[in-house]
Amino acid sequence: MSRHPTAPLQASGRLFAFGLDVVRGLPRRPFQWQEFVRQAWFLAGVTIVPTALVAIPFGAVIALQVGGLIRQFGAQSFAGAAMVLAVVREASPIATALLIAGAGGSAICADLGSRTIREEIDAMRVLGIDPLHRLVVPRVLAAMFVAVFLNGLVSVVGVIGGYVFNVVLQGGTPGAYLASFTALAQLPDLWAGEVKALVFGLLAAVVASYKGLSAGGGPKGVGDAVNQTVVITFMLLFFANFVMQAVYFQLVPPKGA
């Protein structure tokens, strides 16, 4: 049976409408604190170790690539500044987003999807309980909260890893690496990375919740929803990263050396 040509547009519209409902429900009271704490602890537990392990090769690869590039221009003293710009502003939010979407988002989708096929969500509606307020909003806020702190973890580990690889493997000077932090980098770069992580956490949780609540067809449908969640989230994250980076460059002028 062939799909209607407008089916992707309809699905996109439903996802956008669901996201608006979630955003409108964020300040709604009473807030589900227990569910928020439980979900934040769960998301941190499944992502913090992979995030720390991913941050080390991220910092190492960037240090090797950037160090080799700036050596060709005779600018080894700016290795620290280049590392901060690359890790804090770009690599950290992306690494955080991929882990939040891949580990956290898939877990959220599987949990809500299993509740949906067991008709628990329908039972909540019959009892007059809004699933969006009771289940979705705490998960979205937990994903945003955890994403911000994971981004800080990736930034710290990435910069330290870059320092080790630059000084030990590339013969850089520790003092020059540390002193060059403020040469090109500035405080708005850190805030830009945190805002990116916040938005990425929101997108990942919204997509995961939507696909979980719309899952059908038994366990196979839940598995398909999890796969679709990861793919859709990755596409949205890279598009959102491009848009936010373009806006950032327009609002915040680069700092000269």
C-alpha cells in the first residue's frame, strides 16, 4: 500500500505541534519533581560514562588536526585558543547531542512506546491524567538539564585531552597552550555551547517522546519507533546546529588575536 505524497509533511506538522504543546506545558503546575529527578538520574547514568570516554578521542583528534595545521602556519602558540574554539563551541555540544539522542532518546522512546502498546497511556487519559504533563514534560526537562552538564563535562575533558596530546605528542609548550586560551576564545563561546546543548536536549526528548507515544504494532512497532527517533533526531540536531551557529556569528563578532 503506497503512502500518500503528503504523509511526510503531515508527520512533520504533527511533530511540530507536539513540540509546541510540550513547550507550552513546561511552566504548568503542579510540576512532577519525582519523575524529573528519576529521569535525570537515569539519563545521567546511561550517558555520563560514554560521554567521558567519547570526549577523550574528540579532544585528541582535534588536537592532532589543529596542531598539525597551525604548525604549517607557524602559529603553534595559538594551539590552546584553537582547541577551546573547536571543543567548547562545536565538538562538545555535538558529542553531547549524539549521546543524549542515541542513549537517552532511545531509552525515552522505548519506555513510552512500551507504555503505549500496553495501553497504559490510554488508561491515563481515561482517568483524566494528561500523559504529556505527567510523563513527557519531566523527561524533556531532564534531558535538557543533563545535556547542559554533559556539555560541560565534554568541554573539560576535551580541553584537558587536547592539552595532553599537544604537549606530550606534539612538543607544545604548556605555558603557551594555557596562555592562548583568551587569545581567540571568549566567554560567549562557552554560553553558545551551553545553549546549543540545551536546545539539543529539548529536540532529542521531544522527538523521542512523540515517537514513543505514537508507536503501534506491538514490540516491532516500538523498535521501529526507536530507530526512527535516532535518525530524525540526528537530522534535526545538525540542522539546528547550523542555524544556531550562523545566528551566533551574526550576533557575536569574532575576537581578534
